[in-house]
Amino acid sequence: MVSLAFLPFCQVSAQKKMAKKAPKTVKTVEETKTPDENFYIFLCFGQSNMEGAARPEAADLASPGSRFLLMPAVDFPATDQRPARKMGEWCEATAPLCRPNTVLTPADWFGRTLVASLPEHIKIGVIHVAIGGIDIRGFLPDSIQSYVKRAPNWMKGMLAAYDNNPYERLVTLAKKAQQDGVIKGILMHQGETNTGDPKWAGMVNQVYEHLCGDLQLKPEEVNLYAGNIVQADGKGVCIGCKKQIDELPNTLHTSQVISSDGCTNGPDRLHFDAAGYRELGCRYGEAVARHLGYEPKRPKDLPVAFKKIDVPADAQTVENAIPGNEFPKIDKERRAYFRILAHQAKKVVVDICSKKYDMQPDGKGHFMAVTDPLPVGFHYYFMSIDGVNFVDPASETYFGCHRECGGLEVPEGPEGDYYRPQQGVAHGQVRSIYYHSPNSKYGEWRHALVYTPAEYELKQNAKKRYPVLYLQHGMGEGETSWMLQGKMQHILDNAIAAGKAVPMIVVMESGDIKAPFRGGNNQAGRSEYGASFYPVLLNDLIPYIDKTFRTKTDRDNRAMAGLSWGGHQTFDVALTNLDKFAWIGTFSGAIFGLDVKTAYNGVFTNADEFNKKVHYMYMNWGSEDFIKSQPIVDGLREMGIKVDSSVSEDTGHEFLTWRRGLNEFIPHLFKK
């Protein structure tokens, strides 16, 4: 049966007339309905901290089930998270409870706490009417109309949602709810707007008395539970209101104050954050449970308290952070600190250096983590929300691991200056080029990067020609990897400026190894993975570079080198085309199954001829690398092949190994 309060006047009058004519012995279905004594109903009213001011997270949006219900005070349209809600019709209680555009409130976890604390046969229902910033007079029947007239413009829409009478809406729905259950308490969070008002406690008492009278409630059975304000360690905007709320029981003897001590708050110091609303809501629930004679229990799905991560003052924002972001950070112990905003996440993980760290929620929508001390150098990392990997939005992106990744540089000391830009050093350029490739398996237009030394642009060098190094990245990386992760341009700039390396052009291409290895033979000279690049390099890229740039085009001025699988490609290409390359280098080269006595049509069997053709051959790897080239080096030297090598101490299969290798390799190039 529809409440009379929502019918036009003519319909109300007609119903009254019909009621007068109806025989006294006839009762409507509504009048004969027996309320369920195990359905406990609570009225919730107040201002913004009852309305809510923190975004719900995943735990808040998950339905607690049919034991916690909401009778909406307004209509709610359907969303992706929930079906439409009809004013006055019970539904499962999930955030938001107040109005469609509101957020998390204390009532959310109040109801969940009662569900956890009370026997399973008892259901909980709430009716929620709250308006941000409203004066207590906005709930006094005798003051409402005058208050509405002078209410600020920003409040008018909220008042209109309740037909400009929030008290009447609350009472009308409460009467309807009494047909289904029993009102057991009244929750209030109001007072900030009335801070310092000596009449506030008396007006709260009047609202309570009106509710008890209009709903025929017995005050000794229905307490008023008043939540205290945001304290913010004594710096809350309305901290002066705390005392008057604490003293409310002196005026209203059936009231109980719900402490807000330690409840966390948002940056405005006026509203609680999500963790604060949950904690305050649980305290409301615990107080009611005790009053009803039950031992309070916290909900099992209540998000765990935040394990506070202290970021030391010496922690610095990493160079890979997108400007404007505070995180990621690195401290002097080389521990990394990560933070991300993910309101609805249940589980957030950061994965770096082969270890996963669970990120801790802070109750404000952020998750944080601190790592163990990390090795120096560049490291890829990922984040995961509820099992889905993604790139940290605070990080610059790098192509690696066959996809875009976050990146973090753990800085070395001064020993790393060789790969950092230096003042007083002339800087070359890295150009982005597209070239036509009829031999390409993956489309005729391809992309490459080309480094030109600083002096290339000088007028006096307009006719000067330069040697070329073709530099390949590893499996799952791309043509930008040597520039972004490897910092090759700074390594070249610094080495050339110091006179350690001759000015040279460096060409970097994807090499058809960005996609994952799909299986098959991985032995040097036999693998198909990345072999589609070989005719492109020889027949399209090299001719394009020689035509477009001022290069020296003979073999004595052409080198090839690569890291990991790029080293594999270097062996496959250079050792079968010694008429085109005279300088060879690998860095942690992924060169498997190499028989130096038979490989590449016996290229190593005539050491004298090989050593004349190859002016310099170099191999490096890390001391902690899972790919070590020492057996190949030993085998080549037994064959009489001249090969230089080095081991990068305390590094693995990573860019610090390869930066060191490139820095050691280039001083030997083009100096015969």
C-alpha cells in the first residue's frame, strides 16, 4: 500500500472518505500485517559525514547479502554495479546508501557489523536520510520550511531530493518499514554545522522526541547513537564540536556517543576517509550490539588495518617517474617505495627483480609497498590489480618482456657517470626513421632509431663520413631499448668526448624479436626466431642507411653487436657475411649449441684468415648472469681466434651488464 504522504491531495482526501465509509470490521492487508520481530530497523540521519565523503572500494561494493537491507529514501537508477532501486522498497545494502551520487558512509559497516554480531535469524535494515552541511534545524518539523528558504544554493538540490522536508521523508519511510520490522535505534552524525551552538543539544533532543512521538517509539528501547566528528589529531576543522557532542548525554539521557578517536580522515580534516568511515561504522555497530545483549564481532571482510609504511626523508623520486609524481622512490639502502591509487582493488602486487610484494591499503584508496634492497641498475617492473598486470601510471614506459613495462633505475655512484649526460659534453642525436623494406615479413615499412654523433651536424663536417655500428637489443625488447634502458646515446657521447671512441653512427632496429619466442630450434645459425630480420638488414636497412646518412660503406667501417638474443643475431649475420662486417660484439649473447669447430661453415677453423678479417671481437656477461659466454670464449681461443671478453661484477642478465659491455666495446671500434 502506498503511503498517503506521496499521493496528490485529491487522492488523499478520497482515501480518507473511503476509510470513513468502510465498515469497522473490515481491515486492510496492511493493517493485519504482523511485523517481523527479527527484522531490526535503524534510522540514519545527519549531514556530510553521515552522507559520506570517501569513495567506496571493492570491499564496500560487495553485497553483504540479504541480512543487511536498505529502504532507499530516493530512487536510484541502475548502474553497472547494481540494479535500479525504488524509493521505499527494500534492497540489499551496498554503497551508496544515501543518494545515487553519494559515497561511503558509517551506516555501511554499521550494518555489516551487526550482521556479524547478531544471530543469523536476525536481519538488519537501514533508512538513510542525510544532507551535507545541513543545520540540525533542517530536521526540526517546526523549523524546516524556514530553513529551506534560507538554505545555500549548493544545498537546494539535495533538499529537493527529499521534497524539501528530509524529516518527513525519514518518518514516512520509517512508518512503512514498521510494517515489516521493529525500529531498534537511531543513528545520527551531525553537529559540524552547529559547532559552538549552545542550543544544539536541546534541538537534537527535540528531533529525537518528534521521532519517538511520530513513530510511537519507547525512548527506553530506542537509543540515539551520535557519532563524533573528525579529530585529525586535534587539528580537525570542527574540533570545537567534539566537546558538545561528548556532552549530549547530559541533555538526552538515552543517547550514546560513538567515539571517533583514531578514525582516519581525508586531507580536508573535515571528513573521514574510507578507513575512518569503516572504523566509525563498526563502532556504531558494536555499541548497538552491546545494547541488544550480544558480543560484538567485526565483519570478516573488513579490510585489514593499514600497515603503515614510513618513507625515509632520504628517499628520492626515481628518474623514471613521470614528472609530477612523487613515487616510485628509492632510499639510500636501495629499497624502492611504490604507491598507487586503486579504490576498488582487492589485491595489489608489485613485481620487480623476480619478487612480488603485496601492496598495503591505506584506507584512502592508495596501496603502498616497500621492497628489499635492489641491485643497482635498470629494472623492469609490473603492477597487478586482482590478477591483471598493468604498467604503473606513475612510471615512464619501456618496451621489454614483450610488452610495455614500468621501469626503475637504482642509481650507481660516480662509477655510473659514463652512461649519464654530462655538462660540457656535446650531445648527439637519436633520430626516428621509417624505411621501405620489400624483404620484410611483417610489412613493407619499418621503424628504426639512428644515433648520430654531435659533430655530425657541424658545418665543417658537412662532407665527413662515419663508420656504422648496427646495435641489436634482446628478446622481447624493441628498437627503443638501447636508447631508453641502455642509455647508449650518453655512453657514446661521453666516450667520444673523452677521445676514447671515434665518432660513429649507431643504428637500432626491432630485429623481429619483440614478440615471444614460440619454440623450435634455438641453436646459433639454426633458429628461425628473428631470422626474418636478416634479409631486411642486409638488403634494405644497410642500403637505406648508406644512402640517407654520410656513412663509410666498406666492411672495415661496419660493426654489429647485440645483447642477449641480439648477440645471437649478431653471430648469425656477421659470421655469415664477413664481407660486410669487420667488428663483432655480444653482451650476454644468447648463443646456444655452438660448435666452434663446425659453426657457420667452419668460419673459425682458419684462425689466421678470421683474425685478419675480424678486426675486433668482444664478448661480455654478468657474474650473476644465467647466460655466460666463457665456454664459447675458451673454445674460440683454443682455435686460435682472437676474442676479448669481460665479466660485469655483481650484475645479471640486465642493462647494467650491457651498458658496461657497450662502454668497453666501442673504444676498440674502427681504430685499425
